[in-house]
Amino acid sequence: MHEERSAAAGERAALPPLTAAEWVLLLVLATLQFTHNLDYMIMMPLMPYFEQEMRISPQQFGFLVASYAFSAGLSGFLAALFIDRFDRKRALLVLYAGFTLGTLLCAVAPGYVWLLLARTVAGAFGGVVAAVVLAIIGDVFSDRQRGRAMGIIMTAFSVALIAGLPIGLTLADNYGWRMAFGMLAGASAVALVLAARILPPLRGHLARGRILGADLWAAFTHPLHVRAYALMIALVFSTLMIVPYLADYFVKNVGRPATDLRWVYLCGGLSTLVALPIVGRLSDRFPKLIVFRVLALLAIIPALGVTHLPPVALAIATLASAAFMVLTAGRMVPGMAMLTACALPRYRGSFMTINTSVQQLAAGLAAIAGGLILGDTRADAPLTGFHFVGYLAAAAMVLSVILAGRLRPAGAEALAAVDVLPSSPTLPVEETGISGKSAAAVCAE
């Protein structure tokens, strides 16, 4: 009996390694996520620049953030009707091309209304891009690899903080905020070409059959999925009521100059870059629910801290924001792994698209709610009511801990983990459409 328990423990401890082809796939997907994340995040620290040039209020800025989110959410619901009918690679490339165009439109927008429309275009494509990336992770990686895969994909968030935001803010300081979007559009175009050349066909999900309107409704209303949507809403509200206004709060209330923001995001990004892969391994080694709950409860402390900061030194402001970023981003690694496991295999693409739509719509509502709580302040006046935003975010974090306990895996892990890129050297013809080539060779083309 003791030997059997030891063997079982050793089996749990030995995590299956990621193959070279899987690493290449993850790096390409992380590159796409980097540009998508940066496009969304770059808006946050640019709020002071928009206020100076366009004389907009926090409420108007909230609508800029929400326009992207609402557009992404609505387009995601429409995409869920057909997203599982196509090769994941082809769908990803088409959507990413539209996202690149939307980002370019942001760079040339002459005023507030045009920028609002450009953000709507970028969101319509960008939100579905994120859903397809997550669907690919669910298709390719088994439950015992999914935590690490999510951790690697989510390091794109860290790199965006480390490199993307400081570079974007430097460009905004020297050449204006339009240059930041212009350079991002150029980087997205390069990423599009790389993805087209490197990604193999991803057709394994097509073997499950086409999803119909009735199936889509089933994917939307299945109790396993509804619980996941509820958790996603709580996660979004606990973060995005705070994040859009954090940079402005640091400038107006904490007393840090706008030029300090790049160091705040740089340190936060470095911290998450180190932390997220560790969280990914912990999520694969220990029960994901426990890892999630620990991180979600710990995240309450920095959430209240950053929303109550008085005028402090740069080091303290940076430490508080880094803790907030690490814990809120870290809980998403086991959280997204659990959400992905809730998806019935047949509906995974549609589920992830609907889930991303729910996430984006919740993000828009959270941004607007945060702006309304702050009140009608002048562009040069301190923000008011931010501490109350922190209380509501903390309450949402507590709610997420409760909701996470109600999640249940869909089961049939053998079906859920479709080996599009198996550890064996040859990719199945029916799943990739490529015969006689190894995974590494396909990804090298």
C-alpha cells in the first residue's frame, strides 16, 4: 500500500514536458497576445495625455476603454456562431489582420469621436483573437500541461508591461500618443507575417463536427459554462474597476509625474514575468483551486493599497502596483486553466469565444462603473472616490473565491486534450492536413 501511494505521488510529481513544437507554438501565440495586450493596456497610462490634448473627463475616458471592450464582447458572440467551423490558424490570421488595421486607425484618429470609433474596430477583432488563442491552448494541451501553457501565454502581459508600455510612454512623451499606436500597428503587422509562416494548420477540433445554433445555445447555457462566465465577471470587475484609472491616480493623488509611470509598469512587468511561470508550475503540481484561492485572497491587500495610497515615494508606489499586478495576473493562470477545463470538448472554441465576450463586456461595464464612482472631476483636479472603487474590487475578489469552488471540469479529458501537436514526432494527417512532416519541421517552415 505504501509503495502504491509513493508511486502515485511520483506520477503526480512528474509533469509531462513540453515538446519543441509546443514551445514554438506557445511563443508565436504569446507574441500575438503581447500586441493584443499592449493595445488594450496602452490606453491606461495615456489617460493624462488624452486629458491634456482632448480635455476629456474620467467618464469620457471610461467610454474609450469600454468601446473596445463592448465591441470585443459583441463581436465575440457573433463569432461564436462559426468560429469552430474553421481551421484555428486561418481564423486567427484573419482576425489578427483586422485587429492590426484597427490599431493603425487609432494612430491616425484626429479627435475623440474618431478615436472612439477606431477603438471599436480594434476591439471587434482583438477580442476574438484572444478567444481563438485560448481555444488553441485548450485543444493542444492536456490538463497537466495547461497551467504551464497558460503561464507562458500570460507572460505576454508581463512583457507588455516591461517593454511595451515604457516604450509606448517614451514615444508619447517625445512624439505624441499617436506614435505609440503607430509603432504598435507596425509590430502587429510583423507578428502577423510570422504567425502566417510559422503556425501549422490547427484542425483537430473539426473532427467533432460543426456546431449549430442549438449547439451554440447549449454552449451558452450549459450549467458548467454558466458558472465559468460568472467567475469571469467577478475576476474582471475586481481588476478593471481599478486599472483604467490607476495611472491618473498616481499622477493626481499620489503626486508622481507622468514620466514615472514607465518605471511603475517596468517593475510590475518584471515581477509578473518572474512570477507567472512559477504560478503555472504550481497550478500543474497542486490543485488549481487552492492555488487560485490563495492568490485571489492575497490580491485583496494590494488592491486596497493602491486605491488608498497617499503621496509617497516612487519606490513605495512601484512596490504597491507590482504586488497588485503579480497577484491579480497570477490568479488568472489557475483561473483560466480551470475555466478551460469546464468547456465541453465539442464546444470549446465557442465556449472560449463566449467567455471572452463575457469578459470584454464585463470589462466595459467595470470601466464605466469605475468612472462613475470617481465622480465628475476636472482634468486637473485629484480623483475622488477611488478608495470606494477599491472596496468594491475587494468584494469582487471575495466573490471570485466563492464562485471558483462551484466550477466543475467537463470530464472526458482524453477528448479535451486533442493532441494537435503530440509528443510523438509525426502530426496526424486528419488534424493538421500535413503528411509526413514532424511538428518541429512544420513549425520551422
